[in-house]
Amino acid sequence: MRSYHVEMGKGLDGISFREHAIPVPGPGEALVRVKACSMNYREIMIIFQGVYPLPVRPDVVPLSDGAGEVVEVGEGTTHVKPGDRVAASIFPDWTHGPFSLANAAQLGGSLNGMLSEYVVLREEALVLIPEHLSFEEAAALPCAGVTAWHALTCGPDMAAGDTILTLGSGGVSLFALQFAKALGARVIATTSSEAKAQRLKALGADEVVNYQATPDWHKAVRELTNGRGIDRVVEVGGAGTLAQSIMSTAFEGQISLIGGLSERTQTIDFNALVSNVYGLHSIAVGNRTQFEAMNAIIAQHRIKPVIDRVFPFNEAKEALTYYREQSPFGKVVVRVD
């Protein structure tokens, strides 16, 4: 079998390609033939920036997201069986309940990840994937999909008719748009171009605000809600967008804080933080129970993840470069042939 390995912060020069013996699953484990992997911003942080909030092991096999087929199981394994189509939960030890340091070990970080032809994982880490999805589509789910689901379902219950705000067209935002529409919400999205606006509307966005044409986009969002504001914001921009997200939010609305993709600023005015009455919930992807709940909605509504481009396994470096430089609309996937 073959796998990729990376040294944190070394960029493409720190990526190596190696051959290994196919591992053998132990008790309670499963050997998975990986069929596809997908990329997330965490890979940019680990591989190119050398900065990540959780530990990263030396010479790690990268990518937290992957899907494949169980080919062998170890003694006592009952959760999965050979032939099952599965995806891996990013945090293998986080099956339910709140996030903690005790369940923070993560694939593609402190544990080897999915950019490999075969992986051995504990059965608790594996989730059956919806039957209507290809392996490439299922590989898009573990990070961006579960994060979006967590962002929409944490805190106060979301009700049909609530208004959701999504920012941009990254993986989390596109999943949040699709899930929110499936749950009966109204979705307002922001984007940077008319072409992307049309694609967002095709996915179900009720309104789209172009933040390039309207830099004070929170005012447009307020107008679209008749001054009331947003019930729940899926905030992926960080300090560069948080102030306007706060000003977009209804009284007692919620902001689900996911990351910091915007590089315009690294600080936020304290006055902006206290300019509204809202809840702020920081998201750490999600647990296996949430993954399974998300998959049930995906299966029920026949939701298809948005795939921007698929690369072959031997072009993983090219896939990383494309993901980093091209601002893809949807997920960038590596097919493991």
C-alpha cells in the first residue's frame, strides 16, 4: 500500500510518498480500503502555515476526511463488517457528549489521517454512509458537513421559518445552506461575485448579498429581514467578518463560530462584541452521534455534497495547490484508485 506523509509547516516540499505493508486490524478494529479523501482549511494550516490549535504528530499522514470500504475486521468487531461503505469520524474517541481534551485525538493531526490506500481504525470511529452517495461525495462529509450540522443544531433548537446567514461558498457554508433548507429555514448567503450568487441560489439560497459590491453587508442583511436580523449565523470568516455578523444578528439570536478564513484583520473592536444581545457558540466539528444524525437528514432529503474537482491519488500535491490557490466552489476531492 501507499500513503502520503507531511512535515508540519514545510509546504509541498515537506510531503513524501511511501510504500508500506497493508496493516492488520486488531480486536475492535477494521481495515478500510480508502476510496476517496477531501481537503479542508485545516490542511492549509498544518501543511503550509505550520499552525494548528491541536497537536500534530511528526511525519503525519494528512487529511482528516475520507471514505471507503471495510475489507477486514478484527476479533470482536461488531459495529461494521466487510463490505460496509463507511466514512471516518475525525475524532475517533468522541462518540457523543461534549468535546474535551480526553476525546481530542484527531485524524490527520495527532493521529494518522486518510490520504492512504488503506487505514486501520477502531470500529467506533466509523459511520455508515448514505446509499445514494458516491465515495467521493461521502468523503466530503466528516469535517465540513459535520461542522455545518453542529453549527445549525447546537444551542437553542432551530425552527422551520428561522432565517440563517451563511458566509461565502466554502465547504461548511455550502453544507449549512443545504441543511438549513432541508430543515425548513430561510437562508441568506453572502458571496463575492454574481456568478457565485447564481450558484448559491441554485442550491436554495433565498437571498444573496454580494459583499464586494456592498462592503457594509450587514445593512443589506438587516433590510432583507425587515430590520429584525438573523436567527443563526454560520460564521466562518473570523475577526474579519465577526463584527458584521454580530450586527446582522437578531436579539437573542446565535452565532456559531467556526473559524477564521478572512485575513483582513486579526482583531475585533470590543465595542462591536457588546453591540448586540446574542449567543456565541464556538464549534469543534462534531461527534459520531452528530455525524449519524446528519447522515439521516442527508439520506432523507437525498442531499448531494457540492464537489468542485476530483484529483487522482498520484496528484495529491496538485490537489492541495488547487485548493489553496483557486478558491473552489465546493469540495476538492482525491480519488484513491
